[in-house]
Amino acid sequence: MKRTLLAAALPLALFAGPAFAQQSAVLVEVEDDARMVEAYGVSVGQLDDMDIYSAAGEEIGEVDEVLMDGDGNIVALVAEVGGFLGIGDKEVVLQLDQVQMRGDRLTVDMTEEQLEQLPEWKD
């Protein structure tokens, strides 16, 4: 029975490999505010609550958390988007390569609506 299950599961695992691996990645909040986020040359504490702007210069979100993977590498940000005065907002995950530091601003090449479609962060 075990061999049959393994034989049936192997092709499925190979087919779903990258998608499965991406969804099963464990991300956790970086607790050390002094830790540097090398991609931007600022600390976790400096990124916290920093506004996020669209390419058109509109404020479309705010950094809520900085995330690291299981190996301790800082790989993503949690952005608070939508809502009004903290009501109805949504927390989404942005990979570091989706966010650019331009001067003292974080920018994304997305609209607020596109940002709201990103995977939701549940902590």
C-alpha cells in the first residue's frame, strides 16, 4: 500500500514542485529593529511604518512588518493597504524585489488595486 501511495504521489510532487515549494515557505517577522535590510541600506526599525508609493507618486500602503525565511534571510515586507483610518485594511506580502528604495521613499510599480491582490499575510 505504501509503495502505491508513493508511486502515485511522486508525479504529483514533481508536477507541482515549484508552486508547492513557494506556498510552503515559512516566513516569520524580524523582531530585531536594529537588523539591517541590506537591499535598502536601512534597519528594520527604519522600514517599520514607512509609506509605500506607486510609480505615479501616490501613497498606496505602509510597511507593517519585515519578514525573513527559515534561513534567516530578509526576503519580504508586509504592507498594510486599503481601508480608511485602519478600518477595512488588508495586510499583503511584498517580495523585496517588488519594492524599490528611491531616495527616502519605498515605491512599487503597482497600483493600490494590484497591491491588494497580492497574497494576504495572516500572523
